Amino acid sequence: MGLSKLREPVVAGQFYPYSREKLRNQIEAFIDKKSEKRDAIACMLPHAGYMYSGRVAVQTVSSINLKDKIILLGPNHTGQGAAFSIMTEGIWQTPLGQVNIDSELAKDILKGSKYLEDDSLAHASEHSLEVELPILQYFKTDFEIVPIAFLSDNLEVLKETGKEIADVIRKSDKKNSIMIIASSDMTHYESQEDACQKDKQAIEAILELNEDKLMEKIRRFSISMCGYAPVIVMLKIAKLLGAKTAELIKYQTSGDVTGDRDSVVGYAGIAVR
């Protein structure tokens, strides 16, 4: 694995506050107090700086009953490490405390997959999973994670990886306490109008739980959604675990926050049930 079993935060102080108190206050300010918590098999969350995407992520998480084991799927932005990378041991640190990796579940997933490699390098400076953790910690103090990062656009291999993970979950005696979270932002650095139009196409495919259609739309409309690979894997797993519906909890762009609508990034929060 790596030299250190403790994965320190790399974007605290940039993407979200380094101070525990400021971090909790920022998350609290985004909560939709009226939302009811419901069970979910999986969800999709954005991973930008909290100023931009925090409201979408927090309102999505605050509408879900979080489970004890969370398989975190994210894109690999750095290009480091294996293309299909799982961490099977260690602790992730954030300003809100430490989160353990569920080594038993992670090793079962690794053993059941043809493509995943035990690799901490892909996770060492990657922000897409780290950014979700403080939000999850705010709502639930005791959970374990399995971090997985993808650097692949091979649809068939991504779907097969989803099937392999679903097979492990179905055989696990923990299966009722496991949920999947896919981390992705939507269109990057286009006008508000173009971003909303493109994102609508991708979101429709996700709401239909149709990973083939999602990939087709991404290619046809050149949608710069950075985490489509983890979302494809998430959709495959969720359907095999019995998911029937998906709900868009919230969509907004960075332009809705900054007022600059010439070059925005889109953010969507989706619950899969």
C-alpha cells in the first residue's frame, strides 16, 4: 500500500474550512431544515469547494439515512496510481475526526474484482472523496468507508466492476448496512445556459438508472462531467441491489453562487432508491 496508513486531508483550508468550528458552521448553514430523511441504496454528490457545491451536497445528504458502511466511488483527477484503485487499509483524517476503512469489506471487493488494485497513491492527493467526508461526518459520527477511484472511460469494464462489487455486497452479512456514494461534478467552465442544457441530458439518464444512456449522452453532447465513471459503476451496483427509482434532490451551478454566468460548473445531488 503506501508508507502511511493515515491519509491526511489535502484540501482542508482550500475546498472547505480547516477549522472544525467553521467547517461545522458552514455545513449547518446549507441544511434544508424541512427535508425528511429517507432510505437510499446510493447517491451522487458533487465535490467542489463548499462555497460552490456545498449546498447541493449537504441538502442531498441531509435527505438520506446514512448507513454504517459507505463505498465511496470517485474520479481520479491527478492521474496518479492505478486506473482502478481501492484502499483496503488505513484511516482518513478530516478536521471533524477520523474515519476508518472497512478492511474486511474492502479486501472482499478487491478479491472479487478483476480490475481493482490495492493502491493508495491514487488517493493520496485526490480531492473527490475527501471533500464528501466532513459532510458525511456532520450527519453521522460512526461509519466506515471503502475508497475507490477510477481513471477509465471503458464502459464495459466499469459496468463489470459494478457487477463485481454488487456480487460482494449481496453475499456480505453486512449488506443491509452498506450504501454507495458516487462523487461527480457536472459540466465544467461553460456558459450557464449551455451547462444547464448539457447537464439536463446527463441527469435524465441517471434518473432513468441508465448507465449506457449516460455514456452515450456524455459522448454525443461532449459533457465534461468529471465523475461519470464512478456514477456508471454506482448505477450498475444500485440496480443489482434492487434500485428502482432516482430523485434529483438539488441542481445548481457555480454561477448561481457567484453571479458569473459566463463560465460555470454544474452540481447535482441525486438519491437512488
